[in-house]
Amino acid sequence: YDSSEIQQLRTYVGTFLKQLAVCNKISSVHFNFVTDEEATDLSGGCTLPTMTIQTDDDDSNQGSTSSSSSDNNSSSSSSSLQHQVKSMLENFQTNGHHHNHHPSGQTSYQDNDTFLRRASLQYQWTNQNIMNNNQPYRSFDDYLQCFKSKRRIKIKRERSKVLQDEHVRVDVVKGQDILKHDGLVERMFEIYRSTIDNHKMIFESLGTGSSGSSSTGNSKATTKTRKNQYLTLDFFQLLAQSDFRRHLCFMCARSKASGDEFKAEDVFAGTFNIVKAGVFYGRYWGCLPGREVKNLHFETCYWSAIEYCIRNGLKRMEPGAGGGDYKWARGFDAALIHSTHYIGNPGLRRAVSQFLEYEIENNVEVTEKLLTRSVVGGSRLRTNNHKNSNSNKKS
């Protein structure tokens, strides 16, 4: 794909979805976890200082729409897709759908209502040893050498209590190997559900304890927690049977007493992850009731996962949102995550826009401060006095 074609295609898609929202009384449209380049094409440039973790590789082109220019069919495919998107836009206009009444009183689509841009804060692990010219870590011990002595001892003790004192082992089952173990997909879904059920019990106990009315309190709590179960067993099974299976990666915790032979029935905790394009995406953690082990969450979600990344030469790990203090103390550095949002209601749009301006300024300041104080070897901040080159690009 030519870069200009990709930029134009993103603009077409954004325009189409905004019009679709207006015509169908949809309150908002969101593009989450996009690259800086994608966010710029959708909503315009954002004046941010260049605060990137020191690296020899440029990941700026990674994302859902990135592709190789060496594909001989890329140009024709891009033109065909652009034509289809243009046709959809023309159909909406010629068929009169744009005359549908909008809740805010707007009766026609206006393209000057652009996407709002957001830069939120997340914590990521990067396979770059800044004490060794940004080379990948050779081993987990090599990674530990980047910590101060006190922190290094604490990490070793934390892992030892799980792996040695509690006799736990963590196995990695990935891709095609998942179907070799009968019942593993079902067990991982059960582990995923355990977190939902645990939250349900917490909400229910808070509902009865604080209000004194068990029926009303429990009903509200149960309704709320049931909504948190986004995935079903059918989804897990269909995913494991699809071609996407090659990207699945399960971190499975079981007792060492279960022996060297891996059996799904022995797994009592673990995480559901995705590995794609050299990046480890950590997602769902869970532990079966009555099998909780102190610090097992950190071992499974962080330490064993980092070991896997180092062993397989992965360049980055994104463990998801939340837990900033825990992650930063374990070597996950702050990073800005981009997203774009279209808000249909003008009043709400103004309020969100004002908040985003404050949030971006605050997150930039926090990210810069944390990068200069990285716990793995000091400052990871590469400073640059000029503005982000994307800030001058037009939306």
C-alpha cells in the first residue's frame, strides 16, 4: 500500500462511520489502540513532545492498517477498497439517509465534526537493555541486572515463594499445541470465569454489608458483574478452532506434583494472551476458587511472560490497562496509547474535548517523568526539542 493511499483510506473509513452514526442515531464512534500515525489521519495532528523509548526499530507503522509495500497486488487492492468505501458514502447520500433526524437536532451529516483525539497512559515492557546499547535481553537474569540490588533481591524472593515454596510451575501452551491437550480450552474459560465470579462475590458482599438490604443490593451487584463477562465458552472454542489459533498463548499454572506430563485438568490458574507481530498482548487472568497462591498473579502475568518474551525474541509486552504502580515497579515503562472518538451530541462533545486537552497535557507530563526514572537502568527518554512531526499534518 502506498502511504498516501492508506492515509486517504483511513479518512474515508472515518467519514463513513461518522455519517453512519448520525444517520442511525448512534451516539459515538471510537477507534481504540491505534498508532500515532492512524490517529493523526483520523483526527489530525497532536502537539506532543517526542517521548519515545530509545530503540533501533521504528514501530510507528505498526497497527491494524499497516502492511508491506512489497505486495504486488497492494495497489489494486487499495484502489478497490477505496472504491467500495466511496460507493458506500455515495449510497448514503443518494438514498436520502442523511435526512434522518438526529437527537441533537442535526438533520444532516457535517464532516467538519472531526474525531477527538486522546492520548491515554499505559505501561509496557520493552525487550531493550539500555545498559547494553538497547540490545535484547539475553536471559531473565540479564534483565534482573538492570534493577537495583534491593529490587533485584525482592523479585527473586517473590518468584521463589511461588515456584519453590509453593511448588508451582508455569507452562506455556501456544498455537497448534493448544488442541493437543483435551479440555484445555474449556479449562482456560473456567479460569477466565473465576475472575468474574470472584468479583461477583465481592460486589454482593458489599451490597449486603453496606445497605442492610440483601435483595436490592445483591440484585444490583449481580446485574453489574454479569455484564463484565464479555466472552463465552463458544467464543473460546471457536477461536481455538480458527486460523487465529496460531496467535493464542496460554500461561498455565499447575502443581509440580502433577509431573512432567501436561494435563489440562491440572491447570488451576493462568492467563489468556495473544502473540502477534513480535508483541505479547496480555489479557485475561484467573485462578480457580480455593487454589489461590500469594504472588501467583505477578508470576504468571509478568515474570513468566517476560521470560517467554526474552526466550522467543519478542520486542514488546503490553499487559493491558490498570495496575500502574505494580507494573512500573516491575520494569514496565509508561507509554502513550492513542485513540480517536466521534461524539454526536455537541454539548457532550465540548465537555469531552475540554477534558481531553487537560488529560493529554497531564499524561504527557507523567509519561516524561516516569521515563526519566525507569527502574530498569535509569532514563529511557530520548528527548527532542522539535515538535512531533505529525503535529503539522492536516486532518
